[in-house]
Amino acid sequence: AHGISEVSTAVAEMNGVTQQTAANAEESASASEELNAQAEQLKGYVASLTAIVDGEASAQAISLSERTESEQSSVRPMQQRKVQKAIAAPKKKG
């Protein structure tokens, strides 16, 4: 009788852990979706800023955001340097 009680307790604890794990997984999935949406929005902002810094039309910025990841990885360092230079450059009065 004591062994059955221990098994019952263990099963109840496993059920609780399983429910908690399922809740954590659902929360993680929701956070992941939100983070992905924010990353996409940030990608758009960066493309717009890059177009402004480069003095290009917004259509070219959209084209940049549509490139494959491998193409972007080679372009990003150059764009980052341009953005850093634009930020560091003294503002012209007038």
C-alpha cells in the first residue's frame, strides 16, 4: 500500500512538471513571435536609416532588405561604418 502511494505521488508530481513545462513552452513561443516581429520592424528602420545615410531612394532600401542573408552579411559591415560616420560627423549649421 505504501508503494502505491509513492507511485501516485510521483505521478502527480510528474503531471505538475509536465503542465509547467507546457506553460513555459507556450510562453517561450509567444515571446519568440513577439521578438521576431520586433526584429522585422527594426530591420525596416535600419534599411530606412541606411537609405538616408547613403542618400539613396527608399526603393533601394527595400531591395536591400529583400536580399538573401548571405548577401546582406557582406554588405552590413560597410553600411555600419557609414552609419557610424554619419552619427559621428559634426552637424552643419545653416
